Amino acid sequence: MKNHLPEHIRLSRAETGCHSFAVIETENPLIWKVEEAFVDKSSFEAHQQRTKASVWGKATASIAREYTVSK
């Protein structure tokens, strides 16, 4: 699954409306921190849809995700 990460990051950063996108490994190898910023809600929602349909999304579909959305 980690082998899909570079392409996921590249595609995410290339999306319309993406200001920044980073995936940071933590001390726990099972927890990764994702920091992302999009210009608006519709750009973020488009990112979510693209991600779900991507190789990355399919490879990581069983991994729990917790989101905190701020403005």
C-alpha cells in the first residue's frame, strides 16, 4: 500500500483547488497524519471522490479515517 503513496500525493497536489497536501508518518507505523488544504468545499469533495475511485483509495479502503475540517 505504501508503494501507492507517491502517486496519490502527486495526483492530489495536481488537483484543481489544492493549496497543499502532505502525508506524515507518525511514531506509530499504523497511523499517518494527512494535512491538506483546498480552496473550497467543492474542491475538497472532488478530491474525496477522486481518491475513492483511485488505486490508492481501493488499496486503503479498509483503513479507518478520522477527519477534522476547519475553515
